[in-house]
Amino acid sequence: MTTTTTPDKQGIGTRFLSLARTDAHVTRLVVILLALLVMFAAIRPGNFANSYTWISMAVSFPEFGLMALGVMVCMVTGGIDLSVVGIANLSSIIAAMVMLALAPGGSGTAIGAAIAIALVVGALAGILNGILVAVVKIPAILATLGTLELFIGISIVLTAGSPISGLPPEYSALMAARLGGVLPMQFVVFLVAVALVALIMGRTTFGTKIYMLGTNATSAKFSGLNSVSLLIRTYLFSGILSAMAGLVMLANYNSAKADYGVVYTLLTVLIVVLGGVNPNGGSGRLIGVVLAIVILQILSSGLNLFPEISNFYRDLIWGGVLLLVIATSEITARNPFKRKQKEVS
Amino acid sequence: DPGDADTGAPADGGGGGYTIAIVPKDSTNPWFVRMETGVKKYAEEHSDLEVFQRGPAETDATQQAQVIRDLIAQQVDAIGVVPVDPGALEPVLKEAMDAGIVVVTHEGASQENTMYDIEAFNNTDYGAFIMDNLAEAMGEEGVYTTMVGHVTNASHNEWADGGVARAQEAYPNLTLLEENPRVESQDDGETAYQRAKELLTAYPDLKGIMGTSSFDAPGVARAIEELGLQGEVFTAGTGMPADNKEILEKGLVHALTLWDPADAGYAMAELARLILEGEEIGNGVDLGVPGYEDMQFAEGSDKVLEGAGWIVINADNVDDFGF
Amino acid sequence: MAEENVIAVRGLTKSFAGVKALDGIDLEIRAGEIHCLAGENGSGKSTLIKIISGVYQPDSGTIEMGGRVHHKLTPIEAIGNGVQVIYQDFSVFPNLTVMENLALTTELADKRRLVNWRRFRKIAEEAVSKINFKVDLDAVVGDLSVADKQLVAISRALMSDTKLIIMDEPTTALTNKEVEALFRVILDLQSRGIAIMFVSHKLGEVFEISERFTILRNGKQVITTVPDELNEKKFAEYMTGRDFEETAFTGDDSIGEPVLEASGLTLGNAFSDVSFTLHKGEILGITGLLGSGRTELALSLFGVFPAESGTIRVGGEQVRINSIADAIGHGIAYVPEDRLTEGLALERSIGDNIIISEIDRLSGPLNLADKRKQREAVDRWVSELKIATRNPNNPVNTLSGGNQQRVVLAKWLATEPDVLILNGPTVGVDIGSKAEIHRILTELAAAGMGIIVISDDIGELKQTCGRVLLLKEGRIDGEVDPRTQTEEELSDMITGGPLEVGTN
Amino acid sequence: MKPFLQKLLRSNEFYLLLVILVVAAVIEVRSGQFFTANNIVNLANAMVVPGLFAVGTYMVLVSGGIDVSFPALASLAVYAVTSALVDNSWAGGLWLPFLLVVALGAILGAFNGAFAARLAVPTLIITLGTANVFKGIMQGALGSVQIPTLPPSMAEFGRANLFVATNPTSGLTSSMPVSFLLLVAVVAVAFFVMRYTMFGRGVYAIGGDEVSAVRAGFKVRRIKFWLYVMAGVIAAIAGLVRTSMMGQMHPTNLLGMEIMVIAAVVLGGTAITGGTGSLTGVMLGTLLIVMVQNSMILIGVPTYWQRVALGVLIIVGTGISAVQLTRRRKRNRIVAA
Ligand SMILES: Nc1ncnc2c1ncn2[C@@H]1O[C@H](COP(=O)(O)OP(=O)(O)OP(=O)(O)O)[C@@H](O)[C@H]1O
Ligand SMILES: Nc1ncnc2c1ncn2[C@@H]1O[C@H](COP(=O)(O)OP(=O)(O)OP(=O)(O)O)[C@@H](O)[C@H]1O
Ligand SMILES: [Mg+2]
Ligand SMILES: [Mg+2]
């Protein structure tokens, strides 16, 4: 992950070779990433060598990176969360309102309270998603589509559609800070989230359980797993990650608005599937998703280096990369009669 | 200082000259496609400079900030922005200025982190003028409402507010439909058409719809024609001549208003060059395109430069523009 | 006399990513013969079937049918040559009606492009009448009982020009009664000159009906012969390749105090007023026809469908079991009927499958997984149950039936239950694994666990159980000591005397 | 009679119809405008494009797949054709644009189909990829911009109407577009294909159990391939209709419709896991969504509350059928997660 800030191919190479062995899909992503970096370095050495290039990327991708992590954990259970953007904006709007209400001039406590409340809002929104999916048993793709509309709707009602700005300077200052002079705060937040996800998915019983649930919900049920509580906790987790994204956006734009980053909804899904998470649930690794996030960021920032190439080629390239990856993954290991998991919606 | 700024100029940058990037709200909207023609024209006239337009794929504040961040990373010398949402761009534009990049904006009167903001006019007056058009068509009496692209679109709402304010002070017989003072077209001609039909079904005495987004008036016009209300219900708004030739000539729309985005693009680039070359920017500065030869500071501001207003297009002059 | 062969395969070989599933198989099926294909789990039976029916292509070898030599087949070609397969999982369409399930294959074989619903109904009516199977043709197959699903699959196979019907473990899901009915169908088909090839792990029935056997071991053809050449012992040796001992029931009757007492349990139309007591160290059999409520009873003891009335006592004190969690909490474990969908997460590792029900106890603070404890638990059960795997991190679907079943068992033993309920514990498991599983059950009982075995495999009941409860239409219809009864007496008790085909 | 009644009470369509009637009643009460000739026509008009998309989506969902690429596919097909014809100032009949759009739709659909038929990857991933590719080609390679004036034949087609409904009280006139016939035709064809051809039954079979479909002798790959081709053609036709009726080509006009259409189809009782679904339900589901989207003002929902209302509708609508399903499972004691 440090690749984005220290573009040192030696390091990357050795670091990923070990990883590559463990997972064919990860290998493919690593190859793509390396190819990208080489091209970048060859065509635009000036920018490649310029640390600001990497720092600015590290500022940009945490917004949707955090949301993608949320989508990932839901997809592992065989679900999906289309409402991440809605949750992010709703929680950042409420956080902004709280800051302005408590101390327009800004104060440590006000900011602390605002952050806390944003996370609570995210958690509540996630719980609502979880209940709709686990208890009412609405297919996740529809339940979270509904709540996406709902959350954006509520945000519009709260703000009459206009942005909430004029936040206390301390807050954006907090985020504008650079850890050790280099690492942007947004990036640090993202790293924390990644660590959190790695811990929860890989090191806790909860993680093992939701992978089980995603693989075969019926056998999970017969093994005594409480799918309702598991799913609610999963979407809650996604909600909190989205709220973190909201807080990052609040800083990046020094304002909150109902429709910031609506384009992230499909982007996050794209990232997660590109990262190798199976929409039918049960499989998918964090490292893959993180690689996908970095790849897409480098792609779009790289494209902006070429004014003569329209930004619309970004979609073309993203789609192409996705198709390429799945095509190659099929060739390496195919099982035409692979039954698709259908238990969880 | 320029010398330093140059090191970052793209490898294929034009002969050590300045690099000036213009960042529109998005790139399919015909509005900004037109703006790019102005930018290209400027680039041709100044071969020593690297001047280009670079917009986000969608009209989205986060995407626009992303583009600007990448431009800063490329160490361009100047950035001219048409902000999707001025508030949202403050931090990234501040970064740009801290990095020694010249920043100018257009349609961003409220922008703080900019050196100068060019307004073809002031938003409130522009809205007022659209209202004047509508009022004239409506015979200065009747019920009207306003349509915006999105309730979240800052300038659309400012224009609409300006129009409403104008109606209140100047047209005592115009009344705003208070059950539904503002509807959304979602910057979509089809939605504008559907909403208009619904409005006219729900409120039989509705006589005028003030459009703002360039999709509004054409969509509303479609509804008026289909519902057989031609000559009874009226609309006005912003629009490009070519896109609205038909409805203007049919008389479905009395008049549309615009300023030529190409000129705005050209003017931004010129202003950026003047600043880069250390010229004094003051009242009367000439940005080299009609309507921008004699820019004046808005009163009480030393940032917002206002130009000589807008163009009205109607059935008679719609063919005279060539765009 | 190759003419009278409906099919002859020569030197068939097939391997999957290294695994040699089939290795030089030569086999002839004659018109009107009943040919049994036997072998342990993973010996290649299903693969051979899938090749003959055109689902898989062989790596080498030929298939002669309809007077032509094929190097590979498509499903349609196979069907065109009169080959019909009744798969282990029946391969019916759960979302479609009985009528459509019955008619589609015929219509496809006739290369129809359009659907004529009247013709569909005619085809369906004919099909069911052939085995006089009474069913609502407009019912959705997904809602049918397992037995009816299979009867649908069988009727579907009886097309006008069928020459060979292959049944992959047709009896795994059937009760004795239904097996008898099925055998009548098979004999009837035979009399019409249709050849039958079937796969089974149940030796009894194999001997009852087969005219010739082919036995596979690790993809190789061990022998093809006639019954008189074999007795059950030799048969088993051919299959397993080792000297084989049938274990008879050894569990003594020195049972301890009650662990599970059910009284007056009732659940809607599933079962009513069921009372029984299970003691420590006892293996209690529960048997009855499919639909007699035995599975529902087990599921309600396990909290899946809580009983509407009646009381349950565990270790003497009354408890409420309204959820699976409750059941597990009270030390009740359940090994489900269908391990593939209810018992295992096939793509997850063997290890995770073993510890999943136990995982909370194998965790540290903040329910952080304790990898060391987990590892120890896994290793322990893999070795105790002799699960054949090099690496417990491999996914479960790399194991064959028998071993998969042991994984399910291990999962529940890991929770150290007081009461272990097994539903069809050895369905589709070969004799080797079967004996092993029976041995394990007996040991567990000896160690003081209370065990309920739900089964209609009479041999199994005789070998393992001290007492057997008969369940009929949701009510307990008597209790027997299997050792005092012959298999025939037992099966008559279950089915309520000899029966007519298709009266179910 | 009785079994029929039971069946009715079980059917998702029945409850959907109830919901629609309730919503209609609400609109009528709040505005007195619902059951007016021209409002009905307005709804029919608004339903054409979503309705067409819904048909294709329904077919794909039944096969157990899911297609999110159709708006991008339609936009690309129609944009390419329109701009080509405009550049060559085509003044001829509608047959050419129609033919070209259908052909292009088929080709792009085949692109989806090739992947879906060959790869065991969930089709959501595939179509996410192709959607981006299609969009990228249109906006990047073709550098799409708004096209103000269409070829005359398309413009006429867009304006042509079957009849004009007049509201006696308000005198408002709404015209029923000719394209509504297209919707009817496509629904009719789709109904025939799905119910009366082995291809259609194959689609259901694949959605029910793909392995069994292979064993039964269905040419699963071929069926999937042609399924996506058909979906592509239908989507392209929908795109042509929208463009013609707007009288202008707005390249991005359709983008982002996918999720709402899928919601409508699932609302109509088509299982998102495949195998079940009826065109009646699909049309009812689409009608419900279109009705609500186009009646917010009539009901008097303030603009700021409209998205909340839409969200609630989706949640409640899908919630009802979800609860139905769970109930049924319980009744039949089907063990499910
Ligand atoms: N599709 C497949 N991919 C990979 N390996 C396979 C596949 N099908 C079968 N095998 C392997 O081929 C061997 C034979 O499998 P097969 O299913 O024929 O066994 P079987 O005799 O049917 O076992 P059972 O009695 O459990 O049904 C097994 O070792 C299995 O691992
Ligand atoms: N598609 C497949 N991919 C990989 N392995 C397979 C496949 N199909 C069968 N096998 C393997 O073949 C072996 C036995 O095949 P099969 O599925 O017939 O056995 P089973 O059904 O698990 O056991 P039984 O049939 O005795 O209940 C198992 O190891 C199984 O994993
Ligand atoms: Mg088998
Ligand atoms: Mg088997």
C-alpha cells in the first residue's frame, strides 16, 4: 500500500513477489499495477519523480477507497451496499451541522463531538440496511438502492440541497496536516481503516463467520451462526466506513452536500469486483481490493497528464481492465458447471 | 516565480512558455464543448503558450477537485475554473495558490481562493433578465414557477432566486406558485418535459415556467406543444442557439438568454496570461473578446470582474451566431 | 455379439487436473440387463456416467452406441441414442412444473423449437402413467418431497426410445418402501428390453437386483462379473482393496441416566404428541417413511422449527429450544440430511468447516481468533476421524462423499455435545467410510454421549442401535429392539407390510 | 375456482396491483387528476422507454444473470447511428436508422453474450465492465456531444401519435406516441418467446438449474448468447424511441437508469436469483415506479422530499414481496437461510 507514496520499483517488486505466489488474482493485479507504474515512469518521468503526484493521489482515493472497503465486506456475505455515498454525505452533513451549532468558531470538543456523531449516524444507517437485508430479507441490491435514495433524500431535506460550508478552520486544518510532513491525513485515515478491515476480516471470529455465511448461508445457519446479527453487524461496519469517507470529504471540500461524489456508487462496485470479490459471496481478499483502488487512482490521475486524451477514455480503460482480468482468470482456472451460490441475496 | 514553475511543465510543453489549464464543470454539456472552442482559439493565437481545457467526466464537485489536484501535481502555471460548487473547491484551490499557481474563476462570484473571478454578469441580474423575458411573454401577469437542474446546483438556484426577486419588485401581477415554487429537471430534457406536463396538469392556472439549466426550456416547450398550450403557457431560460433554433422559430419559446461560453473561456485564459506576466489588473481591463473589453469590479469587490452582460437569442437572430 | 450391446466403452480415460478419475475402462451393457456399477467414493462412478451421457468428454477411448463409434458425445447425442441418466441430485428444474420437467427433455430430443402446452401435458401424463406415479402435474417441482422429485426424474427418463437408463445412487434418498417400488419399476423396464445401469453403495440392494457387476477402484476397473462369483465380503474387498470386516452392533445396554426427554412434542401437520427418552451412552434409532415426520422431528429438536407444544428436558431440567443457538447451547448437535447444502461450505477450508460451530470458544479477547487453538482443534479432529487430506486448509470440495461426511461429524463433535442427532449419517457413503462412521458412533456412545440415528438403512439400524422408534404419520408407532428382528420384519414394520407400486 | 383464488392470493402480481390501485387512489384524492384521459396517456407515454428496458432486464434476470450495461449500450448504439446519419444528412425513411440501431444493438449485445456464455463469472461483473467500455467508446472515442437536430424521419417518428386524449375540464391534450405500439409489440414478442419457444423455456431452465439444463440437452451457451443479443436489441430500440421522442440526441440522457429499471422488474416479482418472473408482473412493477416518479407533483410531494418518497417506495414495495416469500417458506417448512 505504501507504493503510492514511495514509487520505488525495487521495493514494490520484492514486496509483491511474495504476495503474488499466494493468489493468482492478486498476481494479475500486481502485474497490471507494475505495468502502469513502468509506463508512467517512462512517459512522464518528471511527474513520476515528483512526490506531489503521489501525495495528491493519496489525498484523492481515500474518499472512495473507504466506501469500497464497506462495499467489500458486504459483498463477502453475498450482499452489496449501494448506499455508501448516501451514508457518507448524510453523516458529513450532520457532522457539519453539529460543528456549526456547537461552536461556529470551532473548538476541539465541537469537532470531536461532530466526528463522533457522524460515526453514529453511519452506524445507524448501516443498521437500517442490515435490518432490511437480514430481517425483511429484501435483496441487498434493492434494499440499499432504496436507502441510497432515502439517505440522499434526507440530506436534501436537511440542507434544501445547498452545501453547508463555513466550517471551523481547525477541522480542515486537522485534515490538511501531513503526518511526518509527507503522509496526508486522509491517507492515514484510509490506512487505519485498512488495518481495521484486515483485523476484523482476517483475525476475528466474525470474519471467519461472514466468509462462511457468504459461502453457504444454509450450512452457516445449521452450524448455529446467527445470520441476522452477522449481517446487521456487516452493514453497520460498512456504514461506519462510509461515515469515515464522509468525514474525509468534509475536509477535502470544507463543506458538506447531499450529492457530493454520487459517481462513486458504481465506481466502488467496480473496484470491489476488480479486486476479486465474488458478488455471490464467500470469497475475496482485502489486498486485492486495495490494489484495485490504487490501480484505478493511478489510471485516472495518469490520464489527467494527457490533456489530448479525453477523460472519457477512463471508463473505457476501467471497463477494459475489468474484462481483461476476468477473462484471464477464467482461462487459468475454469469450471463451466460451477454452481453459483444463491442462498443470500 | 515562472522559472521555477516551468520545471514541471509537461515534457512536450510548448517552448518553455506558460501552461494554462481551463477546467469546466464537465465535458459533454454542449455549453462547455462550446467553451473549449474559445480555449482552442486562444491557444492558436498564442502558440508560445500551452493552453488546454480539461474537465471531469461528470458534473461532480469531487471529480472536478480531482482534476485540479492532478493539474497542481503537473505544476501548470495557471488554472481557470468554472466551479461546479465554489465551496467545495476552496481547499484545493487554496492548495493551488499556495503552490504558486495562478487561479482565476468564472461563474464563481462567491469563490474565496481565487485571484479574480470573471462574471459575464452578476447571477442575480441574469436571473432577473430571464424573468424579464418570461414576464414579457406572459403579458406581465399570471402564475409562474421556477425550474432548476438540481436543487443542489448553486448558480441555477441563484438565477432562480434572482428571477423571483425581480418578479416581486417589478411585476406586481406575477405570482409565484407557492405550492411548488421550484422543481427539478435533473439536467435532463426528458425529465424537464415530464415535470412540466405534470405541473400543467396539477395547476391549470400556471402560465409560466422559468428555466435555468439549458435542458429546461426545450423540455418545457415540448410539454407546452403537446398539451396544446402554445400561446397560453410560456417558458424562458438559458440555451444555445443551435439546440433551440426549432422551438424559437415555432414560437414555443419567446426568447432565450446566454453568454457565449467560448468568449468566457477565451477571457479566462487571457486574464491568466496577464496575471502571469505581472500586468496590473484593474477596472477597464480588456480581455480581448466582445463583452469583456471593459471589465469592471463589482461594487464592494476587488475580485469579481463583471463584463458587459449577455446575449438574447430569439427567432430573428438565432441564425446569426454560428454556434 | 456386439449387436446386442446397447453400449460398449473401450479404454476410457479421464483425468481432472492431475486426478486420474478413470483409467482404461472397458464395459459392455447388453440390452435388457441390469448392470451394477460399484466403488468407493471418488472411484470414478459418476465420472464414467457423465462421459457416457455426454456431460464430460473422455481424454481417450471410445463409446460405441447405435452402431457408431464415438470419441466424444454431447448430451443431446447421448439422449438421441436412447441413453437416459437419473442423477444423484435428480437434475430436475425446481422452478418449473412437474409437467415441464417431464416434457422438456423429450421435446429437446425431438428438436422441437416451439412449445405446445397440450403436447407437453400429454407427454407428462404418459410418463407418470408408466410407473403409475400420482402427482399434480402443475405442482412446482421445488415444492415436492425428495421421493417425488426422484419419481419425476425416473418418469422423465422413460422416453419412448429409451434403451439404457443410468441411475447414479438412485436409492440414497429413498426409504425401503420406495426402494422396493423403484426395483419393481426397474424389473418392469427390463421386461421391456431396456437396460439399466445403476450405482449404489448399499450392498443389500445391489445383490437383490443386479445381473452383472462392474467394480471400480481409484478409476480402475477391478472386475466385471456375475453375482454368483461374489459374496458381500469379497465384494467389499474388491471395492476397498483391503480385507474387510462387517461390524455388528457391540454397544452394551449399560445406559446411563436420561440426557434428552421429549414429551408430547407437536408441530402442525408434521408430527404430534411425540414422547421418548434418550439416555447417556445410548444410540437410539428413529425410522419411518419419508414424510413420516422424522426429519421435522429432528429439526425441531435442533431448534430449526420449534415445536408448537410439548416439553423438552435436557439433563433433567426443562428447556426451551426456539433457535439453533438454544439447541447448541444445551449441548445438542445435528448432522443434517444433505451435507452438501446443509452441512458444509464446500469452497471454505476443511479446517474452517470443522471449527465453525466451536469458533467462539477458540477465540481470545475482542473475539480475536486464536489461530493456535484453532489449529490444534482442527488437527485433532482430522486425525481422530481419519479425514483423508494432506492439508486441512484445502477446500472441503476436494474431499469425496465419505470424507466430507466426516468433516460434518467433526464439526459437531468439536462442540462436545451431550446429544448427537444424525440424519442419514451414511447416505451415499461407501462401505469403507460407513463402517468407520459406525465405529466412531459406537465409541462416542461408549464414552457416554446420547446419540439419535435417523435412518431407513435397516442394516445400519441393526448395526448401531439398541432401540429403534418407528414413526408413522407423525406419531410414534412402537419401539423395537433391532437385534430381535430380521431385516425383513423391520422393513415390514416400517412400511406397514408389503406394498403396491406407486401407492405412495 | 378455489385453487384459482389461492393461486391469485399467492401471486405477487395481485399484491402489486393492490399497491398500484392504492397509489392511484391517493393521487386521485390529492389531485383529482389521476383518472383523467390525458393523465393516463401521460403515464403510458412515460412508460414506453422504461417498459422496453424492463422487458430485456426481465429476460436476463430470469436466466439467473443481471445486466447493468443496457443504458450505456443503448446510448452508444443510438449516438453512433444518429451522428452518422446526421453527418451524411440522411433525409430518407425511418427504416435505415431503425435497422442500423437494431444491428448495432445486436452487435453490442453479442459482446455481452460472448462473455456471459463463455465465462462462469457473475454477469454483474461482466456487464459492469462492458457498460464502462460502451460509455467510454461513446464519450471518448466518438467524443459524443448533444445533437440538436435529428434526421427528419426520426423526428417525425418521435412526434407521431396514435391519438390525442383531451381532458374535458382543463382542455389539456396529451398525445399517445406511436412508440407505445413498439412497447406493446416487444412485450408481445417477448411473451411469445418466453412462453412458447424452447429457447424461452431454456432461459427459465437455466435460471432454475444451469447444470440440469446442460444435462437435459439445452445448448446453454447458445441460449445465453442469443439472450444477451435480444436484450441488446431491445435496449437499442428503447434508446431510439427516447431520442426520437426528445427530438434531440442527449448522449447521457439514459445513463444511470439501470438500477431503477432492475428495481421495477424485481418489484414485479422476477426473482433476482433467476428462474421465476412474469411479464405481467414486470409491466406492473414498471408502471408502479413510473407512476410514482411522475405523480410526485400531483400528490403534492414537495420537490425536496421526492427522493425520500422514492426511497421509501422501493423499500416498502420490495419489502412486501420479500415478506410474502419468507411467509411462504415458513408455511412449507422450506429450510432456508
Ligand atoms: N469435475 C471434476 N473436477 C475435478 N475432479 C473431479 C471432477 N469430477 C470428479 N473428479 C475426481 O474424479 C474422481 C472420481 O470422481 P467421481 O465423482 O466419479 O467418484 P464417484 O465414484 O462418483 O464417487 P461417489 O461414490 O462419492 O459418488 C474423484 O477423485 C474426484 O476427485
Ligand atoms: N465439479 C467437481 N469439481 C471438483 N471435484 C468434484 C466435482 N464433482 C465431483 N467432484 C469430486 O468427486 C468426488 C466424488 O464425487 P461425487 O460428487 O460423486 O461424490 P459425492 O457426491 O461427494 O459423494 P457421494 O456421491 O458418495 O455422496 C469428490 O471428491 C468430489 O469432490
Ligand atoms: Mg458419484
Ligand atoms: Mg456421487
